[in-house]
Amino acid sequence: MAAFRDVGSSEAQRIAADRSTNGQAPAGTKSGVTRRTAAPADAADQAALDPAAAAAPLDHATIRAIMAGIMLAMFLSALEQTIVAPALPAIGRSLADIDDLSWVVTAYLLAATAATPLFGKLSDIHGRRAILLLAIGIFIVGSLACALAPTMPVLVLGRGLQGIGGGGLIPLAQTIIADMLSPRERPLAQSYTSVMFMSASILGPVLGGLLTDHLHWSFIFWINLPLGAVALVMTSSALRRLPRHDRPHQIDLVGAALMVAAALSLMLALDWGGTHYGWASWRIVALVAGSAALWTLFAARLLTAREPFIPLAILRGRVTGTITCAAFFSIGTIIGVTIYLPLYFQVVLGVSASVSGLALIAFMGGATIGSMVAGRLLARLTHYMRVPVAGLVLAIATLGFLAVDPAGLTLGMFALLLALLGVGIGPMYPTSTIVMQNAVKLHQLGTATGTLNFFRLLGGAIIVAVFGAIVFGGARGHAEVATLEKLAAGHADFVPAFRLVFIAAAIFLAGALACVLAVEERPLHGPMRLADRAAE
């Protein structure tokens, strides 16, 4: 009965939207007639008020089939970001090229970041199914190229191709969930995707080490072929019944090129600064200056293009703009903490690499729990933004406690604090996606979700660079580039650095909290079929 009442309420809202859009109906004309004769564009705008009422309902079997396919596709993308790290030494020895090993990781991340908004925009034009199949196909071809790579340059090119495909998988999966579920049903489903992403992040290093030690490093790419083939078959058949909300768009190729070039320049500067070259070197300065100039040109293009690559309404919106900013800081902090915590365990607490990996599970496990709990609460609470607010306050307090005495905690106590930190930050994964998708029209879902994921990745790159500058001292402009090997003579030298890392992380999360508090809380409409079935 609740579902029928929701649909009835949505119908009343759509009638009200018709009157506000088309003006008061003439005497003797019913609003229902006005709605049926409205122009297609108006119908799309009205449908944005309630996606559940606009889309043809899918049965639970179809929803499960679609979810299984897109979760597998998302798992492939998330796994490939971490599975390579343990195999890097073996890859360097096998291909006789140690100097260019960092490009095996960097090429994937750069390509994935650049491709994320492109796939989102394309899915709004050509539909989710065709673009998702294209992304999976590119990912499989890239994996095959990596597995067969005879030299390091070929492997790097294959990783770039992998990244192009992988960059489309996660935002497309999140967008497909929004297409088939009502806003009130999405939080639970989006929390499942967060769990999948975090599980892959934990499994990746373990699986990569096992395959490299007991088989061959190329098997970290070979396994993508059967998994990708299964994902292709599952998504190809299941997505045929997915509701379509695409609308003809023009792709702003100039704007897209400027955005990709600006992001690549900035990420290269952040990746190389303090490690390959000093921050004051001419190469890093040139990359930063070039990125600033390209971002300026991109901003000018947004103001002048007939249909800009990213609609200005998404960047300037009271909801979309603030939640994108919150995701930039919060998800970026998660990425940075995940990368530098193992280093902290080894050089400050003095534990082995394997133990540090196990301790990191506490953080990812806490984040998984926080994401799952948030997914259930978001769908049921009227004031759902209180969930991420409470979580961020807990996370900031935990980081403050860690900063007091980074070297005086036992491993068990630190693992407990990491679990609390994960519980606090975890809700931002589903919350940022839900809030963004709830604020845009149906035909903008792909663009909005791709934009959100782009700024998540960009935030991660910037925050990782900030943490690296703090830890390795590159921010102080040393003439000699600092590396772990040069600084690891005594672990006490790292204690002040990691105190600053925890303080910086707390500041970034405080920025995320300020953005979350500024978000306009809009109701999540629609039935609760998925949540009710899960509760049973």
C-alpha cells in the first residue's frame, strides 16, 4: 500500500509541474490532457521530479540480473587499480625495465580519470547498455594487450587502454542503478557498490601477490578475460529491459579535450612532484602552469559553448556543486589514507608489510560497515543528511586523536581507531552518489555521475600528492628528491610528518563537512520495494 501511496503522490507532483510549466490549463481542460500533450522535453523535465513514476517498473528478477552484471563490471575496474602493485618488482625484472615501473600504475589512473566524464556523457546520448558494453570490451582488449606485452612501453600502452575502459565501468554502473530504481531505493543498492569497491581494494593486493608468486605476473591480466566475458554476457542480456532516458546531445569536443588535457597535466605534476623531480623543477612548474592555463580555457569554454561538456547547472547548483566539493575532499582523503597507511605501519610502528596489509583491513572494513549502515538509513530517514554529518564528525575526531601521539599507540589500538575512521568516512560513498543523482534530470544522470567520479579521482590525486609532500619533504623545495629509501634510516624522523598527515586529513574532512552542511536536503521520492525485500 505504501508503494501505491508514493506513486499517487508522485502523480500529484507531476500534475503540479505541468501547470507550472505550461501555465494554467484553459477552462474545461483537465491537467491529465495537458500532460499527455506536452512536448517531449517538458515530459522529461517533469519525469525528473519522480524517476520511479516515469520509468517502467522492473521485476525483482530483472533487477537482480542487472545488479549482478554491473557489480561484476565494477569489481573488474576496482580490482585492477590495486592488483598490480605486488607484481611490480616481478614485472620490472621480467621486462628488464625498472625505471619506468611507475608508469604501469600511472597510465591506468590517468586514463581512467580522463575517461570517466566522457563515458558518462556518451551514455546520456547513446544509452547505458551500448556504452557499458563498449567500456567492458575496451577493458578486455587492454587486459589482453597487457598479458601479452613483450616490453614495458607496450605494457604501459595496454594499461592506458585498460584505464579507458575501466574509467567508464564504475560511473556507468552507478548510473544504471539510478535508471532502474527510485531515489528511495537507490541508497541500499549504492551501498552494495561501495562494498564491492572496497572489497576489491582489499582483495587486489592479496590476489596480485598470490598470482605473481605461484603462477606468473601476466595472470593478473589474464583473469580479466573470462571475468570480462561473463560481464559482457550478463549485462548484454539484462540491460535490454533497462528504461532509457537518453536525449540527443552535442558532444563538446573542444571542451572535452581541454578538460582531459588540464586534468592530465595536473595529475602528472602531482605524480612526479617530490618523487621523480623536485617541486621547484622546471618540469613540474611547467606542468602546473600549463594545467592552470588549460583549466582557465575550459572555464571560458563552459561559458561560451552552446552545450558545454559539463552543464553549468551541475557545477553551480546548490546541491550538485556542494556535494561534488564534499566528495572531492572526503573520497580523496579515503584514497590518500589508504595509500599512506601501510607506509605509516612500516616506518613508524615497525611492522612487516604483511601485517600492515592486515591492519588496513580494519579501515576498509569500517568503511564498508559505514557505507552499508548509511545505505539503509538514507532510504528511511527524512533528514538523511544527518548521517554523513555524524560520520564526518566521528572521522575528524578520530584523526585528531591519531595526531596527538602517532608513535605511542599499539597496533591493536590503532586498528580500532582505523575502524572508527572508516565507519565515519564510509557513508560519503553512497551519500554523494545519491544526492547528486537525486538533484538532476533523468537525461543528465550519466553526465552528473561521471562528473562526480571525475572530481573524486582528482581529489584523490591532489590529496595523495599533499600527503606525499608532507612525508617525503618535497614541499620544502629540497634540491635532492626525497625517497623512502633515503629517509628510512630511522623511523622517528617520520613521526612529525605523519602527525601532519593526520592533521591535514582532518582539515580536508572539515572541508567536506562544511560542504555537506551546505547541501540543500531534497526528499527522496518513490516506493521502497528494494529496501522492503532486503528487510525480509
